[in-house]
Amino acid sequence: MLMLLLVPSGQAATLNREYPLKVAYLFHLAELTEWPAPANIKICLLGDSPIREYLPALAGQAVNGGAVQISINQGMEGAECNIIFLANNAGLTPELSARAINQHILLVSDMEGFAALGGMVEIALRDNKLKLVISLEVVKKAGLKLSSKLLRMAEILE
């Protein structure tokens, strides 16, 4: 896992490591987000995405005094997710957006334009590089705080 975290994002396409790197980004998001009630961090996948194959590598990883837990398409009712990764086929609904804001859930996706459409964090592939695009206003509405380290490496939508 450590190797995934050390590979520069600019090499994503050349190393054919797009999805393992997206999982590494999810780990960094878990690590660099301040949650209202710190504990274990549960990352949930909603929909069908190739990222599914790589998410289990995060299970049990230490983060902020807790551990990462993974839930793949178990249904979101009672799942108590801290981060939801939406696959392209899942879609961002007004109900999911409202739930995320009310329950302090970080919504992440690699859907094109996700952050501009009301999502929180988009993992975008641009010029063969992965880049975070963050809708800071929506993140703040959810009562979440992102570290300055994370914000410096991202494109911020106000």
C-alpha cells in the first residue's frame, strides 16, 4: 500500500495505475479530513466501478487513531459511511447530497464535472494526471474541514 501512496499522480496513465491511485487519494482524503466525531473511517462504494477491485487494500489501515473500514454496494441505509465514492453509474441525487450534508459524509467521485454539479471532491483525470477538484462550499456545508495540505494540491471551486 505504501508504494501506491508514493507514486506521483502525474504518472497515473503511464503506469496504468489509475484506480490504485484513486484508492490512494481516498486514503489521503480520509487522513486529511477533520470529522465532527473522529473514529474509524468507513469508505463506501455506491455503484459499479473498477475501483471496487482495489478498495479492500485500505481495510484496516490506520487513520487518525482509528482504522479504515470498507463497504461495497451494501446499500446506504444504516451504513454509517464517512466517505461515499460514487461510481459513474450511481449518479448524484438531491437525496444523497442532502444526506451527505446532514450526516457529515464526504462525497467523492471520478465522474466528469462532479464537483461543479454539487459533489464535494472529484478525482479528475486531466492530461494523464489525477487531480482533485474540490467544491469547498459543499464540503463546509457538511461540517467537514479539509487540511491545508490537501487544499494546496487541489483545484478549488468556491
